Amino acid sequence: MELSLNEKIAFLHALIRMMTADGNVSPREMRFINGFASMRDVNVGQAEFDKAKAMSDSEAKDILSRMSVTKKNLLGFLLQDMAHADGIIHEGENLYWTKIKNDINITIIDKL
């Protein structure tokens, strides 16, 4: 599946938000996001990470909500995996999941 550069940055934004939702970033979460960034079809670097960190939630929402259902579902699975990466589902992760799921209409996964 091919993602545009803006979609890749918005994906990173959402993954970073999920990763930091509990106030801690574990080494497993860092490995997960770095693994995503280095995937052959994604292949982004520090400049894209910086753009993702600077991106507003509303800008990310705008980009992500216009994606195909397939891309939204992929993001849903990635967010679910990120939430589980440290072995604990924190309340902040559940809150972010509920917000993004509803904001961009992810339908394939109901809960973390």
C-alpha cells in the first residue's frame, strides 16, 4: 500500500501521540516506531519525524480522515500495536484511541 508523504507524516504523528499518551516512552515503543519508519514502503527520516512532531492534531486529522478505509484500518492496527508495545494499556492510550477512531472513522477495530 502506498502512502503519500503527508500521510506518512500524519501516521507518524498519530503513532507519536499514542506512544506518548501514557507519559512514558518505552524502548519497545521506540523500536516499534523506528521499525515503521524504516519499512521499505515508508522509509522516512528525522526530517519527517520533526514534521510529525510539529504537526497539529487538526492537520493530522484532516489528512487521515481523507484516506481510504484500507489506509485507516492499517493505521488502526498500527496504533493498536503501539498501545500494546510496552505491555500495558494506559488510560491515556484508551482516550487517544477513542478520539482518533471517532475522528477519522476507523471501523475495523472497536477497542484496544
